[in-house]
Amino acid sequence: MSAESKSTKLYWLYFLISLAGTIAFLFIKPEWFWVMLPFLFTSLVFAFDWV
């Protein structure tokens, strides 16, 4: 079997954008910050290539 190496740079960018959005929600609308959590954790999983 060959291990296929793929770049995860784009997923790390998505993670950083999601992190910024989550932090922004914490300051702007704290009761709604959880809306960003699925995007944050999904992009983190893809960035670590755990899929």
C-alpha cells in the first residue's frame, strides 16, 4: 500500500477563519458562539487529516 500525502494548508486556513469567527461571536453575541463550533471542530479534524 502506498501512503498518499495530501496538503492540509487550506484546512488550516479554514480552521483559523473558524477560530476567528468563534472568538468574534464570543465578544459580539456570546449566547450564539456555539453556532460556530461545528465549523471549528470539523475544520480541525480535516486539518489534522483524521478523516
